[in-house]
Amino acid sequence: MAELKYISGFGNECASEDPRCPGALPEGQNNPQVCPYNLYAEQLSGSAFTCPRSTNKRSWLYRILPSVSHKPFESVDQGHVTHNWDEVGPDPNQLRWKPFEIPKASQKKVDFVSGLHTLCGAGDIRSNNGLAVHIFLCNTSMDRRCFYNSDGDFLIVPQKGKLLIYTEFGKMLVQPKEICVIQRGMRFSIDVFEETRGYILEVYGIHFELPDLGPIGANGLANPRDFLIPVAWYEDLQVPGGFTVINKYQGKLFAAKQDVSPFNVVAWHGNYTPYKYNLENFMVINSVAFDHADPSIFTVLTAKSVRPGVAIADFVIFPPRWGVAEKTFRPPYYHRNCMSEFMGLIKGHYEAKQGGFLPGGGSLHSPMTPHGPDADCFEKASKARLVPERIADGTMAFMFESSLSMAVTRNAAGPN
Ligand SMILES: [Fe+2]
């Protein structure tokens, strides 16, 4: 696979043309009477037209045929995708899942969409307020099928196997220890190369932002330049009824046939794009004297609620770092939190959960449910010599933390 190119920077105003069609972007205007190469101009709005500039998001796509060229949408099998938060009764206990089993390709072919399973979530799609946590378990590339989400943004965390993601904006290769965000309405298709697993944080009707840094200053945590945006790439493919567009709309799946590849955008410009980020670029901030800073120092991206400082969802990581705090109990402290904490493990072992929390599994700590280190960890850490030590080498754990109280689906409450 030839190395893919990217544009660097978070949320920038970008412009990109497939090099096979120089001059495909109209100059000086968005909507000329006739576009270069007779392309069709189409705006994709990611925010209300009248949002303030700081949150206003849209892109202009110049494509071989407009997206509207499709047969009607029809309801299709929902699989394990749901937004019904009343399937099982609430349970405040700590929940833990073993690694989610990936179906064997020799037994059943499953692609990214048919391999989606909703684990937990909260809120309401129709009022654009809430989130869902899904996993994907697949072994086959999407074949002339693309997907888009009318409900919200997907933050995708691959755990096993790399993803080659075709989008209307170009191609991205996303490997474990990288993440990507595909925002509301953007069509994409995923190729996989082995039995593949990962996690998805979906937020309804809002977008992820970099957290404010306060006294940290202008630099640190996830730096804007490390976010990568694909460059324009198109395929000029027409097959009568040959392409299927799958849409998640109000939590339900629909499919429409069309004759043309959805990846027919020759050029685009704007600030509403998919993007990816390598978690190894995260600049870790930590205590260098005593005690712990709160885990919010590990926030990569946040999806804010309307209440200041309160997130619908934060994406938080626990990367390799030094522990140097003196006169301090260094493991994560005992606590009760008003937030929901869904944790997953990309690789290695998480310092505060030695047994039973394995790569590809998960845990959910619900609001105010007590949690903290086990007795053995407490004993050891209370007596340990406090020399500088490496923490979490070879490990990457993460948390989806939400101010909403999440419900578990029937699928996730079942035996595992
Ligand atoms: Fe916690």
C-alpha cells in the first residue's frame, strides 16, 4: 500500500484536490454556475448555519454526482445496534467484560457495520444529547458498502488489526494506538486485514474539541498539529445498483442503493473533515511533587455539554509516563465519581486492575459506585520505595467518561 498523505492540524480550514484533476476546486467562490470538470458542488454542514465562528463547521465537496443520486432508503436488519436504554434494568455494580470475541472469518463473514455491537449509552438521539459506546468485531472488508451516521460522531479506537478507511475526503490508515473521528454525515467504508476489534465512542449532535488548557498554557496534552486529515481521493466507478449506502438514523439502520461509488469527491475545502491522531504523540502532564492531579490531565478530546466544564463525553488515555510523586500513594486513588467511566484496554495491562481486565475487554463504573485498587495493590503501594518509576510501559488504556448515567444493553448484559 503506497503511503497515504495527510494534512496536519486540528479543525483547520483546509483545501484539497485529487492530483489527477488539477484546478478542480473553484476559485473565489463555492458554487459557480458550472464547476471545473463539470463536477457537482455539495455542502456538508456540521453545525447550524448560524453557529459562532469558533464552532461553525462545514465543507464543500466537488463530486462526480451529487449524494442525492440514490434509490429510497429502506429499513434493514439492526443487528446489535441499539439506542434503547431500557432493555435491561439498571445495575450500579461495577461491570467488567472479558475480551469481546471476534467471529472467525471461516465461519461467518462480518464487516465493520454488521459487526457493530452497542454496549451502553444514555441520552436521546432526537434531541442531540447523549452518547453510546459500541464495539466492532469484524473479519471482512466492507464490499461496495459505505456507512454514515445521521445521529452523531464516531470516535473509533482500533484495538486489534488496522483499518483502511475510505471517506469522501480521502483515505486514512488507522492502526491500534491511533484513533480517528468520523463526524456526522460523512460517508466511509472500512477495509480490514485480519480478525479486527475496536471500540467506538458516539456522541449525538455535538463534535469533539481539544480540551482547554488553562494554566498549562499554549502547548501540551494532544497538540493540534498532530491531528491528520486525509487528502482528496476519488474513484470514478459506476455499476447499476452496485453500491449500498447504510445510514444510522434515529438509532435505526437503513440502506439505499446507488449506481455510483460514494467516494467520488474530486476536491473539497472546509473545516468539517474526518481526522486521525496517534496516541503516542500525547504530551503527558503529571504531578512532580506530591499527590495526584485529577485524571482530566489525560483528556485527548472532549465533547462538551452546555454546562461549563461538564462533558457529554471525554476521551481520556493512560499512556506510558514517569511516576515521581513523593510521600504519595501512587496508584489511582479510591474514589466515587459523579461521572460514568467506561474503560477499555488497547494493549498491555492497566496499573489499577491487574486481574481480568484484558486487551479488547472493558469495564463500566457507574456514577458514585466506589472503586479503586485491590487489597494487594494497596499493600504493595503503601510500602513501596518511592523512586522514580516508569508506569504503563507497553500499555495503552483509555476511558470514555460521561456526565450521563449510562445504561447497559441486553447484548452487553448477556453472558461473557
Ligand atoms: Fe474512576
